[in-house]
Amino acid sequence: MKKPELLAPAGDFEKLRTAIHYGADAVYLGDSRFSLRGKAGNFEPEELKEAISYAHARNKKAYVTANIFPHNTDLKQMEEYIGFLKDAMPDAVILSDPGFFMMFKKSAPEIATHVSTQANITNSEAARFWENLGAKRLVLSRELTIDEIKEIRSKVKIELEVFVHGSICISYSGRCYISSFLASRSANRGECTNSCRWNYTLMEEKRQGEHFPVFEDDRGTYIMSSKDLCMIEHLHLLIDAGIDSFKIEGRMKGINYVAGVVKTYSEAVDSLGNGKYAVNPRWLRELSMFSSRGYTTGMFFGKQPDNDYNFDGESYRMSHELVGIILEIKDGIAKVELRNRLDMGDAIEYLSPGLEEKLFALESMKDADGMDITTARNENIVFMPVPVGVRPNDLIRRAKNFRRASSYSG
């Protein structure tokens, strides 16, 4: 099997560094003005240029999203932005609008164009249309089955990309109007409020104040909120279907999510070339550690039972929380930026290769002045011993319902 590209979300610079650190081959990132994730941290122009250079210095690729559905008022800004990107030189731009596509082909033909999933490419003729226009890659619609992907693959030579993990919009490949009507924020212009994931009840017009669940559930219902996509167990089938790039959703997610998902899928992708694909049970446990709405394989295997799609509304599932980030290590002592409270005796885990699922008791901790401390809080800088194998930029996590236990050790 050929090794596909692993493409990770970079909602801001910290997420970009995290994705590359944990094994992404490429990242996708954007400017709020033209990106469908306008509420992510995103990048100002000069920061975007720096981010692209950061990726290239590590032999990674950087794709810039410009996939909004633009209005006339956006065109002049895009002309200026194209000039900027010609200097910044990303490896590709991700587009959904034919107008933007032609503007790039005319003014910046040296920048490769990827056609976004928002373009709804669901058949081989549409794929050939974009191939003939000069696109380098197609991000296929989320509504395709594996058999349909195989048919498209047989008709075009262009690169093909699919989402393999993350949130699924209830609308057709993300073309949503709910946010516009309920919150006056257009999802198609990068301002999605995730309103399909809100909790809805039914109220009859003449019985004001009486709310009825659509299903038998006293919490209400999440009828428009899908479970999250997870194809970790079926990557070999996507390779057989001719997919060149595996994409992870999540520019709005935190670094705990980015690190865990990218690390897990990186290991899975690396194993694809070792003959028969075998799923490591640890990967499934790892993917349960951070926030999700439960998992589904989406449309890849055709229509699934309703329970395989619908989020049950209980809560976002997450077994572990982020504690801190390793900034640097010297003589076995790590400088750590905390993202949560940390106390002596806490049982913690390091998201480091070879240390997965091992618990370590925090036995000593010093503040920035070198004084011994027993507790520290979010954003504090602390110094603490770490086991062999921990690297700068690794994350520290712990179980959400952890118990203090000095008996834990590596």
C-alpha cells in the first residue's frame, strides 16, 4: 500500500505546531476573511506567512483555505490576497467557488488549487470538470460511499482527499443556512454558530411554554447533530479506493484533540505499509480520551441505521483533560506551561511515543524562582522531573476523574 498524506487542522499557530509535532504531513489553515472557520483563531497575513515558512522548514506542506461562498464585495479583497499569497507561497489553496478558482488560475497559476468539499463533488463528471480546469486535488463530498469513490478514481488521475475524522455537518457537505436564520451568522461565509448542535424541543403554537421532546428524552433532542466521523478501522479500504490524502476536521478544536487525533492517525497511516492493516486497540482507547459526540463511519458504507448517526445528547464524551505543554527539557527537568491546575501527587500521563497509558505520580514541582511548590494553576510556568522519552512540545494529560495516588509510577 502507498502511504497517504495525513492532513491536520491548524486553527492557530499553537495547533499548527502541535499537529506537525505529532506527525501530520500537511496542515490546512486560513485567514478569517476567506475561511469557512472564521471563528477559529486563524492567522493574520504576516502570521500566515510565518506559519507557512514554519511548515516548510520541517518539510511539511501548508494549504490555505479560501473556501467561503463570496459576494461581489469580497472580490477586491481577494485580488489583494492573491498578491499576498504569491509571496507567501503555500503549497495549495483550498477553494469552493468557481469565481475564486478562476481568479487564482489567472493571477497565481503557480499556486496549486484544491477543490473544497463544499463544492459537493459527488460524481465522476464533476470530478472531470474540475480536473479539466486544472485543479490538482479534489476534496470529495462526505456523502459518497467507498464504491462511489472507486468509480470516481477510475475516471480521473487527479489527487483525491476525504475526511476521515471529526465533526460532521448535518447539511449537505456543510452548506448550511440554519446559522444564518437563527443567529444572523452565515456558515457559508465562515461564521457558523454550530446551531445544528444546539438542544431543540418541540412547542405547539397555542401551548406556549410547553416543550416536548421529539424523541423520548427529557433532555430534549439533538436531531440535527450527528456523531463524529471516525474511519481509523477502515483506512486500508480508503487506500484501496484510491485516496491520496486523509483529512482530519477540527480547526475549532483544542490542542488536546489535535495532538491525540494526529498522533493516533499518524501511527495508523505508518502501519499501512506493513502488509495487512491491523487496528491497534490502543488507538480506539486514545480516540475516546478527548471531546467527541461518539463515533460513526458516516456515509462511507452506505446508509446506516439512525442510531449510527444521531448524537444521543448525553454529553460530549471526554475521559482526559489537558494539564500542560512541555516547553523544554534539561537534565530530566521539564519547563512546563500549565493549562490546568496541578497538585503534588496527581497521576498524570505524557502523550509521548512509548509512554502511552502509563501513569506517573508528580513527586516534585518548582516555580519559576526555583522554590518548591505543592500546587500550581493554569498559565503558571513550573519545573518538574519527567521520564525518559518525553519530548519538548509533548502534552501532559490526566483522567478527568483522577485520584491523587503517589503509588503510581512509571
